[in-house]
Amino acid sequence: VFDEQPVRGKVREYPREGIFLTEKEGRVQYVRLSPATVPGLLERWPGLGDALQFFSGCEEFGIVGDMLLRSAGIPCSLFFFKHNYIVHTLEDDLLLTVLAAIAGRQSLQLQTFSSRALARPEDPGHEEVVVPMQILSSVQTGRRYLMAFSQEFDHFSSYRLVFIRNAVPGEEVGDYEEIRSRYLKQKSHSFGVSFSARPGEEVEPLQVLLRIDPETEGYVLDRVRREMRCGTLSKQEEQLYLLTLDLNDPNEAMQWVKTLIGRIVSVEGGTPSLRERFYTDIRRMREVYADDAVQ
């Protein structure tokens, strides 16, 4: 038999969580369960069950959906996942804090650490106050990044969520809209999560000349147009197309550009180090794979 005091404590706590509803008549307080239960909500909102089944296996907060289905005894009968990698569970609590700060236009005090610090748990990491802008999720790796503005360094940076140890919301930022306008302008010239090249490097538009036969390789043109993000593709002459990427950091686009190997005629613009690295890679590939008898 438990003591009365813990019950009183729960009666005070659960209404704040939405689990209990309280009504007072005179000096007597009545407590009842909230009707906002999983079965009740599924009955009230048609289609919610289907959405819950789908998102229980993917997207942000998927583990919450999975737990709701299990607690209600509802089988996932519509969608089946061969592999369900719950890779973001440890980030989700942090993600909720960040999204709330973005919605409230608040600053964030971040405590970050590097991958090298994983072997040193005693390392306090680095503390920094930033203005959060957006969460970006990579469609290639699944990694999630916080894009934020450092008022101290007057610079936008990306912070991978898995390397943020703690985030504490601060005060509302007065010039938030001005900062966000700057962010959107820079983001329109970003291929990924980097907003700048190496310090001191002058960045020119990256120009890649491609040889593509539109009759037999129309799918390649479709793919380039679909994936080039903030670039343009113009026809120069028969089977020659110029891909122009005006980027803050063209290095980010090179991994994608290299998937067009075999159709690349030349690479110009960007930074000198980028061009040198590209042509060095081509020379090394030729040394390894080229057949002298065919050259």
C-alpha cells in the first residue's frame, strides 16, 4: 500500500502533462483521465493512424510514433520496413529544443565537441552563442545539421547535431528577420551546408563543360537539371552543355560533379586549389587504369 503523498504529487504533475483533467466543485477537486488518448485521437481524426504507422519507421521523432503504436496495441499493418535504423533517437530531444528556439526567434547557447573528443569524455568542448536559422538533413548520408549565425564572428556556420552536447535557449533576438534575410541569400548559393570557401580564396562560378548526346542520353540531362540545385545548364553547341554553379563553396559540389566522369570535357572557375585537385585526380586515375596499348 503506497502513501497518500506520492498520489497527491502525481495529481499535481499529470494535469500539466495533459494526462489528467481536474475540476473543482467547492472545496472538492475531482480528477479524471484526459480523453486525449491514442485510441481516442485515432477515432477522432481519420487517417491519423495511417500517418502514425508510416512515420513510426522514419523521419524525426519516429521512435515516439513507434512507442505510441506499441502502447495502444496497434499493429503496423500498412507499411513494412526491411531495415529500421533508429540513428537519430539521441538527437531528437535536442532537435525539439532547437526547433522551439527557431520558432521563438531565440538565441541558443551551444556546447559542442569534435569527433576527436569522443575518446575524451572529460573534454568540456566549446561553448558558443548562436542564432539558429534552420535544420538541414542530408538526403545522401542522413546527417542533420543546425545552420546558425554567430554574432561574435559575423558568420553563418553548420553544426552537426550529433556533435552538440547541449543547447540552452536564450533571449529573443531583436534583429532576427535581418539575419534570416542574410541567411536565405547565402543559402541560395550553397550546394550543401558550407557557406564559404577557405579564407583568402576568391571564388568564381564553377563551370563544367559536358558532352552529352540528347538523343541517347536524355536521362543524363534530366538528372543534371534535377540535381544541380542552384546552377544553370546551357547548350553551347551540338552535344556540348555548360553547367554553371555559382556557389559560396564550390568544393562541396565536386563530389557530385565527379559522378559525371566520362562526360566532363573541362572544369573551369571555382578556386585554383579545386581545379588542381580535380585534374590531379584525373591524372592519377589515368596512371592506374589507362591501358598504354589503347592510348
